[in-house]
Amino acid sequence: MFENLLQPTHLILVLGIAMIFLGPKKLPELGRGLGESIRGFRDAMRHDHGEPTDEKKNA
């Protein structure tokens, strides 16, 4: 069912629909926000796995 989900034609179609609904001015803002949220999530996951933070080192 999901084996051919990410074909290039599907990705182009999704991008086209996003351009219609959001407009070309909002897409960079949306991408930037998505990137920052993924980066924040990765940082939070990295700190939860026992790596010392700056607060723990200084205390």
C-alpha cells in the first residue's frame, strides 16, 4: 500500500498543492519553522540520553 508513496511525481504534486494553498511567500517560512522544530527535537533527544549539559557541568 505504501511502497510507492515517495515517488518524484508524488512529491512534485504535493509541492504544487502546497504552492497553491500557502503561496510562494509562506513556503520558506514554513520550511524554516519545520527545520528549527526538527533541530530542537534532536537537541532535546540528545540531552535526554545522559549527555551532560552545561548546567550539570557547572554545578
